[in-house]
Amino acid sequence: MSDAAAGRLSTADLPMFFEPHHHDLAARLVAAAPAIAAAEAAADEPARDRAAVAAMADAGLFALVAPPDGAVDAWALCLAREMLGHASPRADSIFAVQGLGTYALGAAGGAARAAELAAFARGERVAAFALTEPDAGSDVAALTTRATRDGDGWILDGDKHLISNLGLADHATVLATVDPAAGRKGITAFWVPLDAAGVTITRQDPIAPHPLGALALRGCRVGGDAVIGPVGGGFRLAMQTLDTYRVSVGAAAVGMARRALDEAARFVRARHQFGKSLADQPLVQAHLADMIVDLDAARLLVLRAAWARDRAAAGVRVTTEVSIAKLAATEAAQRVIDRAVQLFGGRGVLAGAVVEHLYRAIRPLRIYEGTSEIQRTIIGRAVAAAEAPTP
């Protein structure tokens, strides 16, 4: 997305909710935004992906998603994704999946795993998270990628698709079952080098450009040390990963919505119709009012979920709060961006327009890391069971 500005993060508009170290981080993020946005000027898609990685590495952002102790700061993560959503949805996707792909290593613990994470924290290496399959998305327990013991190692066979960072990543956390009859209790996480024999990557092209592909595993042998955590513990690791990163999807949506509002407000102030600026038209002002209400409601719910996630006791999940934030923010951002396109009129649907890019970029956020329908199921089940979110 060209001509991206750093924008105003929630720390500027809602300073009362942040500590001094959050404001320090926000200043770093705002300073890094122009270089990250400039990566979109590279010659082609692969070059733009690599430039985005380099810009984020130079800014030290990957340390936020690959801490050596595995203790991801959800509040800091949300601030980073808010900035990235505003400046470059491509960079945001790469950044988030770096965290998804390495989270299990940190959660599993151990000195060797912590040492391996260091290169990812510096952005020298890139990770992917291979969970989704052609016939297993929201229903994680239905995955069919098989891991079979082979001496002191394992043989992996199966297909993954819609896997972000493929083409950039050198390793992936791959979820596979060691016992299909065991359901979720058979699912195990493996750390797989993507240059291993038996690994084939096929590029897939999403509507909002970022590195995406299908992963075919055919007799891929990995050592016994490739298992992350306990055998059969992969489902739990996957859920921990999603609980940590799902709230940050809402933060990315907030950043995209803020960018759309910024672009729309600037346009309607400058555009004149019927003898006055669009900004003076009552119906245009009504659109702007609805946009800012949606934006503020979304970011407050994201902040609440991040607060709950960071303060939860070990082993305590805050799934409902996170689902509320993810659902509300992504759906609200879709509405905000749609209104921005409407305010731009014909210019808004021209390829290359900022709001046109945002219109494509926001749509996947309502699907990945749990569709809006899955979030509604989680929330509705909690309400029906009288498990109200704890503010």
C-alpha cells in the first residue's frame, strides 16, 4: 500500500489505558512505519515480501513474537499489529505468522528451543504454521496429516493449504496425528525444515497479496527431536497459539479500519460537490460518525481481551473475551472499510486505491484463526453456560 503514514495508534487516542512502556513501544512503532510501508514499492510480490521482512527485522519487531521464554506480551503484540495493519497488511500477515509458527517452540520450553528462537526473533529466519488442510479448517481435530514412527524418528504424510509465509519460511510448525482413532488426543506438533526431502510447496494467490501456499508432505522424515512438546499434546499447543494470537487479529483489523477512516476523512475534506466539500454533507458526516463509533468500540474490546490475556494465570484460558474481540473488531473493520470505499465513490473501486486494497485485505481476517461463525459459537456457548467474560 503506497503513501502509508504511521497514523495514530490507540496509545494516542486512549492514553489512559496504557503504561509508560507501551507509549515507548508506540513511539518505536510509529518511527518504523514508513520504512515498512515503503517495502510495497519493491519490484514484485516476492521482493515485497522480503523487503517487508527486512524492514521489520531492522525495527526489531520480530522480538515481540519470538521471545526466548515464550511469554508473548499480548498488549505489545496488539500495538504492533495495529501499526502494521495501518501501514502494510502484507507485513502484518508475515509478522503474525512468524509468531504463530514459533509460539509452540517457546511454549514447549527448553534451552535448545530458546536458542533456536533467537534467529527468528532477529528476523534472520522465518516460520510458518501448518494447521489448515483441504478438509480440516475450523475442525482442528479432523486433520488427517499422518505422523508414523520410523525408528527414532517420524514419517510425515499429508497436505496442508492456505499456509501463510510459505515461500519465505525455512521451518514450519506442522500439526499431524499419530493416531487418527484418538481424535484430538493424537494430534502432535512437529518442527519441520521446509527444505527436507518429501516437502513440496505450491504457491497460492490470495486476493490480498502476501506469501501463501500449499504444503505437500510425502514420506518426509524428521528426527525424534522434531516433536514439539509431548506426543499427543499438539492440539493443546495449537489452542494456546490461537488464544494468544487471535486477539491480535482484532488489533490488525483496528489498524486497517483506522487507515480507511484516515483516508476517507482526508478525501471528503478535499472533495467538493454541489458547491461545498463532501465533509459538509450531512449524510457524509453520518458515515464518518458510524465509522468512528465502530472503530472505538472495536479497539476497546481488543484492549480488554489483551489485558485479560496478559493477566491470566498460567493455564487459564480467556477464549471468550478473545473471541468477542476478534469477532467485533473484524466485522466492524469490514463495515468501516466498506463505508470508506463508498465515500470515495468510483475512485474507491479502482485497482491500486488504498481503500480498494484495504477492502481486499480485511476480508480474510473474518475467516482465519477462527471464522466469525466459530467466534459466535464460542461466545454463544459461553453465554448459554453462564460463563460471562471477566473484565
